[in-house]
Amino acid sequence: MAHDHSHTHDENCAHGDEGPQLTAVLEDIGPCKKLLKVEVSKDEVVKEIDERVKAYRKNVHLKGFRPGKAPRSRIEQIYGKAIRADTRDSLLRTTYTKAVEDNIGEKNLIGEGRIENVAFSVKEGLTYEVMIHTRPTFELPEYKGLEVEIDEIRIDEKEVDEALDRFRATKGEVKPVEGADSVVEGEDRLTVDIQVWMADEYETFVQQSEEGEDTNLKPLKEESAIQVQLPLDRLGNYPVEDLADSLTGLKIGEWGEQETDLPMDFDVVEGRGEPAMLRIQVKSIHRMFLPELTEEMAKEAGQESIADLRREIREELQQRLQLARHGHIEDRVITKLLEAAGDFDLPGELVEQEIENANKRKTLELRYMEHLSEEAAEARVKEESADLAKEVEQGVRASFLMEEIATLEDIKVGEADINARIAVMASQRGQSPEALRQQLTQHKVIGQLYMELMNEKTRSFLREAAKVTEVDPDA
């Protein structure tokens, strides 16, 4: 259930001989946010100080006095400041732990509370406040037996043929494509020259050229011998889309066109951030030529025949699709859980931090995967910020739902699970498990690995508990 925003008060006094007595008042100051006001009486402070003075009298040696016989006034004169500081710190530790456990419960706490407004004196006692973020409260929907539909798995011969082509490519040879009738195809490797034009000037240049007029217009920049691998949308340092569509069918020497927005750090100042046209001339074409599939090649791959190789590839594709299918089922189950749970309140600071982290990750992804400048990537992220924030909020809600389910179902991650995952990671990286564990421990990411495994186990549990119906994707 969602928290309301009104202030509520709950008083708790600790009694008995275990630890100092305290009074705690809990105020609800917002969604998943509470203020705990703690007070320790002056009598408790005096009692704590007396105990420390006795300990000092017993253990310290002062010149002119036998052990344990130094007067209290002399002990307080020399060690009084240290005794009061020790008392203050000790009372903060012990009363904080008890006040939180009695009023909120350690399991409901997110992170550590922030202690503020500490006041301490022998005459007045100890008072302080703790700003606390708590786990959200919600009604967990039914999570077993959720009904989801999923497309049935189908492997057609075209997919098997494509996989066989990839196998043949491992033994293929890249050769230049020559001849007057040779044209660019969708997976060729090209060398191109580029002219970078301002979009409006290029339009005028094309019009004047078509009308046979002389023109003084020139591109902003020209670059030579740029390497291009189709169908990847990478053209030097320029962000492009559907590059293969712009170049397929061109002959050597012919020109293609590609729209783009120039990066904010473009070396020609007047072009920065502006819409532009890339004029691209094909200088050379290289193509992967695949060898004919033979029985000998199948045997080199560990199969008795081409038919066996096809069967093996089909089974691998089936397994790959099955793993992907598991993820789709889990996603749909979690989506249903979120819909049933509704938009319960979340800890604001936690969500804000997660949104900030998501923005940083998205910016880096755009910079390195789509080759955008830092300014362009940040601008794109800003445009998509509302959708990204909503996605993060739902992710945080899902994590709380999953944690609750894991607790109820006693889903656990043990040391054996951690070791098994580290062994897999180490194998992929060519390291020893011991060396990788040391690195993970040093960088303090073992806890993150634990959470990932717990999430995987809980998702798997939900999938296995779901009622899955396969449907015809073409129906």
C-alpha cells in the first residue's frame, strides 16, 4: 500500500538492564522517508560516564597514587574530555541500533540512516535525529501460476542456411570486386571518399549542377580512404542510419548520399551540431567469397556429413531460441506483477540515484555504440529522460517485488553459486577463478554478483511457476 504524506508519531521507550534507556519518536515525513528523534536522559549519560571513570581509575597509573586510588576529580581533570567523547560515541552507536530495530526494523531499512543534529552534555543528556529511508510497503500480488502467451519456437531452413553461411565464412576469402558492372552489395567492405556539406548548401549545389551552372560552392570538409564494413552504420566518425541502403547498388566511382547531424566537436566550427549531407564516392569494393560446403568441411567441424552438420546447427539454434524464450516469459511475468501491484511509493533518493546512473550509462552507450559526440549524446538522453525515468522507476519497483518473493520462497544464493559463476567468467576471460575472485573482491563487486544471481534465480522461479501458452506467431 502507498504511504500517505501526513506526519505520524510512534513513541518507544527501551527499558530493562540491557543497554541505556532511550525515548524514540518516529515521524513519517514522506514516501519511504522517516525521521527518528532519539533522546537519552542525563541520568543515562551520567551512568555511562561513571562507568568509564571507574574503568580509568582502575587501569591508568598516575604519579603519586597507587593503582585504583587516584581521586575522581583528578581522573576527570586529565581524561574528562576523552571520557565524554567516548560516552557520546558509544551512546550514539548503541541507541541508534536499538531505536532503529524497535521502531522500524533493520530489514525495513535501506542503507544507513543519517544521524543529524546531535546535542550532548552531562546536564542535558543526548539528543539526535536520524534521517531514514525505508523499504516501500505494498500488497504483493499473486505471483504463482500467472498466465502468459509466447510464440512457439520455429526454425526454418533459411535460418539454418544463414548459420551455414557464417560457418563457411570462417573458411572464406575476401577478394576485390572488379568489373564495370560490379555494384555494392549489403555485406561488402568498401573504401570510400567523403565530402561533408551543409545541408542547405548541398541542395543548392545539386540544383546548380543539374542545371549545368557553374558553382563556387565547396564542401566543408573532404576525407579520403575511409573504410566501411556493411551493413554496419559506421562511416568514419559520423553518426549515420541505414548506410547500406544509401550505398547498395553503386558502382566504383559513383556517388551516394547520407544525411547526418554533425557532432558538436566537429573540427569546422560553423558546422557543429548542424544538419549536413555526406556525399560518398565508392573507391573500391571487397567481398567475402564463400567456399562450397563439402562433406570434408562437415567432418572438420566434427560431423559425419553435411546433413549431420545441418542437424547440429538446427539444434544449436533451437537451444539459443529456447534461452531467449525464457527471458521473454520472465519479462512478461514481471510486467503482469507490476501491473497488478500498481504504482506504490518508492524511496525518492534511491530512484534519483538510479536515474542518474541510467542517464550516464545511456550517454556512454550513445557515444561509443553510435559514435555521437558527448554533447549530442547528452542532448539525446535529455530528450528521452521522461521515458528513461519511467523505465527506471518500474525497474526499482520490480526489484522490491522480486526481493519479497525471494524471501517468501526462501530463494538463496550460496557460496557454491558464486564460485560457479566466477568460474564461468574466469573461463571466458582466460583467467584463473582465484585471480578473478581477488579482482572482484578488490573492486567490491561480489555483492553485485550476489544480487545478479538472486535476481536470476527469482526470475527462473517465476517462469517455472507460470502457466505458459504457446501461440502461432502467424495466426
